[in-house]
Amino acid sequence: MDFDNIIGQDGVKQRLQQALGTDRLPHALLLTGPEGNGAYPLALAIADYLLQAPAMTSHLAHPDMHLVFPVFKKDSKPTPCDTFVRQWRDMVLHSPYFGYSEWMEAIGAENQQLTIYVEESEALIRRLSLKANQGGYKVVIVWLPEKMNAECANKMLKLLEEPPQKTVFIMVSEHPEQLLTTVRSRCQTVEVPPLRPSDIEQTLVNQYNIELPLAAGIARACYGNMCAAIRQITGGSETSQFLELFKSLMRLSYGRKVHDLKIWSEEMAGMGRERQKRFIDYCQRMTRENFIYNFHNPDLNYMSVEEAEFAVRFAPFINERNVIGITDELQLCYRDISQNGNAKIVFFDFALKMIVLIKNR
């Protein structure tokens, strides 16, 4: 991966290339920003420049490039990243624009808790104590360092405080506020903003052969998240499923059909936790979009054709009297699912509250 292949982010690329060209790159970088912004491709491009072996780095097979990412325990024992390195390479090589849900699916961990365990930092200490295989730099790329457990984070801190010679750490974080303050302070932070819709649109047209009108609609609706755009064109069935579930929830709530809402809740409980969280995110977006739809300014709306067709009749039900209440309940629902709450109870409770809120016109 080189800088020329990265979507957009011209300002960030220029800044990083200047640091590399003048040999002023710090030993520890923290690339931050929301999912799908291209931070991981940027990390790969930096590694490609430092290691000077495109053939190996492009296949994620360079012996001096160490990849760290969250995994789950197998047989109730902490598992090193190497156990899942084949799946990691397959996913990244398929597309370096991926998210947490893609990784969960790749390793069959839909209902697992992913963590970077202390064994990973101990393995890094051993590997980095050796001379570089190719005689140059050693590069460590940590995806989602906020997933490090406390022991791992503290040992990583020692590595950052006393880095081995010619070793560069690149951390790619979506929630840097969850990192230890001491870890953040040892890194130079580079904020990577969401992608511009025009950059996503151009990529969809040029690389995925999507027709311009459809590409423009997808680019507007994904809020600068290339992962979301790819999901739209490769996994559109999930988006369609979410729309139908959202419609069903709202219609049943309006009709006060408690028994049917219970069945709806059981259907939701049958999904994996990560998909449940994505559905709640989808509900939050649809709530916001339908509220804005009432202002009759198309430039402010970011919905697909199917979503907009539903909004024609549904939007009046999301208004100043209930939009905050619905949003608050969705946030509570997301919190409870994230904390492993009983999904049947969480979604049924939310559905019952929607009966009251949706009637508040």
C-alpha cells in the first residue's frame, strides 16, 4: 500500500510524507478518527515507505512488520494474534477499508469480546529485542489499541518509553479517549477526519463500477465512512433488512401490537451482538434523517431511495416532541446491548417505550 492508493486525505498524506521525507517521523504515531476514514491504509503506507520492500509489505508478510489486533480467547485461554493472522491478511488484502464488524465476522466472533492481551505485548518485547531481519526499520502497527487490557497497555507503555532502535509504532484508534493517558502522551497524534463524499463517490465509480447517481447517493449517506459505503454495495441485504426491521418496529408500535412486538424482539435477539449494535446505529440515523426530512430541504438529507420513500409518510411521526426521547432510548439500548444485557428484554423494553413515544405527535 502506497500513499497514491489511499482515498482522499490529501492534507494528512502530505503531512506524513513530509515527515518521512525529512526523517522527522516520531517513533510512535497515533492515527485517530472514525471508522472508514483510511487510517489503517495510512499506517500501511508508512510501513511500506520505511521497510522499502513493497512486494512483502503489500502481502503483509514482511518479517519486520508486526501486526497487532484484538482477538478472542480460544478454549478460555488468551490467544495471540498469530493465531488469526491468516484471516487478518485475507481481510486487509481484500480491502484495507474495514471495520470492527468485518473483523468479527472474519474470525467468527459475532458474540465474543475482542481484546489485545498481555501476551501480545510480551511477544512484541521478545521480537523487537532481535535485530531487524532486513537490517532496517521495524514497524509495529496496532489496530484499535483501546482494546488492550490493562496489563498489555502498561507493558506497551514501557516499549514506547524505551523504544528499541529504529522501531516505529503506529497505533490506529477509533476511540483514543479510552487509551491510557500515559500511552497517548508518548505518541504524536494525527487526526484523520472522515472522508469527503466526493472522494467516496469517485472511488465507487472508478474502483467498484457503480453508476454515478447511485454512487453519489451512497457517498452522501455514509458520512465519510468508506467501510459503510462498501457495505452498501457488497452487503446491501443487511441495510435492506435493517430498513424492514425499522419499518416493522414503527408500524407495530403505532398499532400498539404488543404481542407482535414481543415476536419482533425475539427476532432481534437472534442476531449477534455486533449486528444488534449496527441496527441500533441504523435506527439512530433513521430517526435523525426523518426528523430533518420535515424541514423539506433535500440537501440536508442523506437517505437511500427506499428510505426516502418510507420517510414521505413516516417523517411527521418524528418531531420536536419525541425526537430527543427516541434518541435517548436508543442510546440506552446500545449501552445495554454493549454490556451484554439480555437482548430479548432490552429490545422488548425499547419497543414498549416506542409505543408511547411514537404516539407523541
